[in-house]
Amino acid sequence: MRRERPPTRPARIEKREKEEKSEKKEKAEKEEVSPAAPLIGGIILIFVGLTFYLSAAGLVALRDLWPYFLLLLGIVIVIAAIYAGVTASKRNPQL
């Protein structure tokens, strides 16, 4: 009977390097930020700034605008979720 020898040192090193590369790739995927995130923040910041400007100008009372802020926030979140779903399906199409 012939005994199998353990892999040589270079083969073990190559295997470990491949494992490290896959680990780095997984970490990078987890740390990815959606491209829509800065857009969402910008839209909210513009709305809040516009609201304070209109309030300071005496054109609109702040207490009248908070429902619109919640509505805008909900719409932006829904659009971001749809965008994330579309980009995820493009990255990983099901065959």
C-alpha cells in the first residue's frame, strides 16, 4: 500500500494565499457602501435646509412641514431599496 504524502510546503502556502484572497474579497463586499447613500443624505439635507430657509423667511411654519419630511424620507428609502435590488440582481443574476 502506498501512503499519500502531505502536500509540499509551496502547495500549502499557495492554498493559504488563495484563502486569504477570498477572505479579503468577502470583507470588501461587506464594507461596500451603496452609491445611493450619499444621494439620500444630500436630498434630506437639501429638504431640511430649504425648510429652515422658508421658516426664517416667514413663508412657512415648521410645524406644517414635518409630515412632508416624513413622506420625503419614506419615498427616498423606497427608491433606495429598489435601486439596491436592481443592482444586486445585475451583480448576481440567477441562471
